[in-house]
Amino acid sequence: MKKLIISLICGAVALGVAGVSSAPASALSLAPCPDDENKAACEARQAEIVRRWDKGESLDAILRDLETTKDEDNKTEIAPTFAVDLEQDQRVVDFTAGHSRFLMGNNLTSNLENRTGLSFFFGNNLSLRPVTEYGVLFGNTINFSGETVRDLYIVGNTVTLSSEAKIGRDVFAAANILTVDTDVAGNLAVTSDTLTLQDVKISGNLELEVAHLKIVGQVEVAGAFVYNDDADISGLERIKAANTSPYHLDEPDATAILIARVYSQIMSIVALFLAMVIICALFPRLHDKLAAETTVGRFGTNLAIGLGLLIAVPIIALFTFFTLVAAPLGIIAIALYLIAIYLAQGFTGAWLGHVIVEKLCKAKGNIFVEALIGIVIMGLLSLVPYLGTITGFLGLLLGLGLIFSSIKPAKKIAKIKEAKQVKA
């Protein structure tokens, strides 16, 4: 640039000395352009200078305009931080968050290129050929033939890393059936039922926790080959590794598992009972409200209410997150929803205790005793296989319905009190 300016100035001085007021283009002496990849741009720039000089424009104005144009050409457009694209034909959602991309769809096919960020793929059937820095795959059936600059993370049912795939560093996979037909430039760590390795070279360690391992062709491991010794391995002799380290997984003792479950359930019962004690102490009318819900008709109604709340609240809260005004309300709703799910078994226990003490035994009890009896019964039922799952789910639905019915004004409470006064 300095040479160009000096040459232009010298040419202008020469013209002035000669007394030329309007010089032809040949009188403007320009420095020769260098023989490199920028020569064409340099020649075009000089041609523009000569053209405008012949029109009588001043040298300063020409250079100023050309520098401004150059600066504008060098400006690059910055993409938005967040963007959402809906591909209606393929029914795919493409969400961009900075340098990360999230693609979601049922049958998802992608050739995404994202060399400087994380790429997440979610779907039922994934057929992927992306080029990405980090890849995260979640799906039922996954076929990966793309390229990662660094690591690849996979969670799926049936997964295939084809021979066309190029892995820049490590692979971490959890799958039911996994087939690896490509080399791995780093470590390969797998948790799987069935793993098949087909003529691959692993430049790092091979660490496995699998039920079945099939070796097809030759497998070379530059580092350690670590695997569980109870795995069913076919073709172990075809693995060449720097060192091999089988490990043993001890079967957990059934008695120890039962003791741990019982202890955990006792702690859960105690914690839930203490929570109900605090709630009942703060809201003394809760006993009368639960008493109003012990009829057969209210039992079915509360189950239906609980099911509706279990499904509707997360959906409504999710929609509120898409609005700036209602997003805080959605966060509050989710927090209250989680608290209600935890307290649901406590409300069901208090309801069950009231039915047992006052309905069946015809005895007079207080809400603390009734809650303790009901919560203990619900806790013991949860230890029974299958039955515990059923009673736990019904207790969740009933408890959510009871919470909803307890926080609204109940007209039946006054009628129950009047009936008790008449009997007395």
C-alpha cells in the first residue's frame, strides 16, 4: 500500500511540474502488482483508480472511497445466537444455540456441518452423515457415517458406526446392540448387551461392560483392553492389545439388597410423616377436608383429577416457557408440581388412615395418628413386587387429587360438622 501511495504521489507531482491540468491515464504511474494470489484483486483496484483519475476525480477521494469499500467487503455477517427452523417436509426441528445445534425428528437424516460446536441428534431412526466437533446421538436405530473432530456420545437401541465414519477422538456408547466398523482415533468405552468389532484399530483404550462380544477380523488396541470376565466373547484371540485386563463383577447379595430397600423405605416413611406433621399443624382444617373426600364417589373423582394434573401441568408449564411474560409462572408451576408429587403419598396415607380408623374401626382418631398408619401401610405395600408399583401409582393419582380438593373451599365440611353435632 505504501508503494502504491508513493507511486501515485510521484505521478501527481510529475503531472503538476509538466503543467498538465487534465492528464491521460498513461501519465499515472502505478506500482506493479505482486505475483501472488492477490494479483487479480490488485490489478482490478489499479484499473479502477485509472478509470476514476481519467474522469478528473482527486487522488484523495479515490483512495478514501476504495478503502471504505474494502472495509465493507471485509465485514462478515454474524448469525443470531438462537434460531429455530421447522422443516415441514421431513418434520424436523432444528434449534441453534450459539455454536450448538439440536436436531429432532422421527426419521432424521442429516448432513449437518458444524466443526466448531456440539451437535445433538434426537429421534427414532437416525441416519447421519454430519461433520461436527462433538456429536451426541439419542435414538432407537442409529446409523452414523459422519465425522467428528473430537468426541462422539451415543445412547440407543441398535447402533452402527459404519466404515465411512471418521472419529477424531473418543467414543462413549450405551446401546443394546452396537456394531463398530470404523477406526477410533482415541478411546472406545461401551456398555452394551451385544458388541461387534469388525476389523478396527483403536488408538486408545478399549473399555467394555458387555454381555456378548463378537470379534470379526482383526482388532488392534494401542492401549489397554479392559472387559468384564463374565462376557461371552467370540474371537478373543483376534484382539491384539498392549495389555489385557479382565475384571470381575460381584453379584449383589439378595439379603443385602432387601435390607437396603427396607432401610431406605423406613427413612422415606419417616421423612414423609414429618412433612405431613408440619402441614397438618399449619392447616388444622385439613383433617375435616380429607374426611369429606372419603366417600366412594369422591375416590373416583380424585383419581381422575390426579391423572389430569399429572398430565396437564407439565404441558401447560412447557408452553409458558415460550413466552417472556408467563415464563416465571411456568417455573413456579413446575416447582409446585414436584412438591405435590412428593406429598401425594402423604395425603393418600392420611386419607387411608382416616378410612381405617374412623370408617372401618369406628374409632375416634386425630390426623397425626391416621397419617402415620396410612403412610406406614403405603410404605410396606411398596416393598411388594408388582403390587407396590400399582399401589404407588394409584397413591400418586389419589394424592394429587386430594391436594387439589383440599386447597379449594369445600362446602361438604360444614355439612359434616352439622351431622356430627346432630349425632352428639
